[in-house]
Amino acid sequence: MRYLSLTKKIDNASQGYVNSSIIFENNHRLDFVEVKNTDTKPKIKYRYHYMNEAQVMIFRYDNAPHHVEIATFPHHKHEVDDIKESLEPTLEQVLLEIAEKQRNLKP
């Protein structure tokens, strides 16, 4: 990891958010936001946006309610030319996917 920026805000005893940017050694970048309430299991809102060194999207997971046609609505994954069904990922799952993609980039 080359750079990490992290902002946390606690709104009340049960709700808050995390906003972060991670720049990896190859200058790929992950920007993410998680809004959580400890009284409910799913995240209220999330976005995991992974980009290459030119800041072109590689993939993004989010639960923005704009793809009602997806069976896993509101959860979905944006890829370069596609929108796919997706369950709500954890940050760990996203980081593992990024690690796998970066391993595949190495000669």
C-alpha cells in the first residue's frame, strides 16, 4: 500500500460511517464508503470503487437503488461494460478480489 486516507464519523450511539481511499503500489486505487447502523446487519449504504492508475473504473460494488432490474437489487456490481448481480460484499472480500486481480497483472 502506498497511501491510506481514512475518515470516520459517529452520528449517534448506533450509526456512523467510514470513508477511505487506498492507493496501492501499482497506483491502482480503492475508494470506499460504508454507512452502518449496529441495530441492523446490512450496511445502510456502501460503495467500493476500484480504479486503475488512470482512475478508470475496474469495478464498483454499491447498493444505490438505480438498477431495479437486477435480482439482487439494490446490491450490484459495475464492471467495465456490465452490471452484475451481487450480494453485499465485505471490505475483506473486496480487498481479496483486488489482490487476485493484481496478482494476475504481474508478468
